[in-house]
Amino acid sequence: MKLELPAKQRNQEAEQNGKTTAIVSIELWNQPKLSLHGVHTLQASMASDDEAAVEAMVPPLNFAMVDDGIFRSGFPDATNFRFLRSLNLRSIVYLCPEPYPEDNARFLDQNGIELHQFGIEGRKEPFVYIPEEMIREAIKVILDVRNQPVLIHCKRGKHRTGCVVGCLRKLQKWCLSSVFDEYLHFAAAKARSTDQRFMEQFDASSLMHLTASQY
């Protein structure tokens, strides 16, 4: 049996329910809303944060991995320091005769990175002299596992670095065409025939013993 409420009570409850619904509707309507402009602003802010995170890890010019624990690049500057820190470098092989900049030297000191400098002059053709013995000494440092991870760099990471890496590839028994292909990838329009001739004539036999435990 259904219990009927008096008409007056039913009217009061209906009126009360109507007020409650109206109050809820007003509260929802008054909630702050994110406008389309606000959505775009939020998205732009998030994208900016992502870009900032990426920009904070900037590799040096012409950076590449040569082998496990061996990297190459152009001259790094302060914008590259955070990236270099992520490599956990033990040493840097610097192939220019100029003194290492103070900011870079301070970065090495703060991160326990040893600097090995081989002052190869950077001259344009046709007056190019590439000191073979200095290249050999640089390769010995690079292949010493106590110095790895190691970064090899000159000014632009093209000619002097390219020659050192090319000679290292001969130790790894790369064919000459592959050695030249890698050199040309970095040197591009600035490729030098003298560099390629030096790599072709480089005698790697006296250094083969250094690679026995490496490859």
C-alpha cells in the first residue's frame, strides 16, 4: 500500500528540491572555466618547458660517438657543459695549439676531467703539415681505457679530429672507402685532399698492439 503525502507537504518538498537544483546549477555555473585562450597558453607553457629541458642538453658541434667510450666533436662551449657532464668523461683530447679557455678549463677541473693537448696547427691547403707522431701519441691516449670515456675535439670537429678518427679506423681495419666516407660526412664541402692522403698513407701497424684487448 502506497503512503500518500498531504498535498501541502508534497508542494513544500518539490519547492525545496527545485531550490536545491537551482543552487547546484548556480554553483556549477560559477566554477572558474579555462577559456580557449587559457588552454592554448597552458599548452604553450608545457611545450616551452619541454623545449627548455631539451635545450639544456645541447651537444657540441659535429658531436658523434666513435666507439664505446670514445666521442668526437667541435669545440664545446658553456651551452654544452651539461651534455658533456652526462657522458661521465674522464678525459678530453684537444687537438689545437691555442690555450684552453678558462671557462672550459674550470669545467674540467670541477668534473675531474683530464686534458690531453696535442697542438696540431690548423692550416688550409696547400700548406698543410700533419704531424704523424703527434697523431700517434693522441691515439695512444684515446685507446688507453684509463682515459675513457674520452672526447676528441679541435675547432670544428672536421679536419684534425677527422684525421685522428680516420687513423683510428685503420686500426679497426676499416676499408679506406669507409674511412673516407666518415671523414667526408663531417668535413663535407671543407674536405681536404691532404687529410685523405695522410689517412691513406698512415701506417697503423706499430699501434696494432694497443687494440688487441679492445676489438
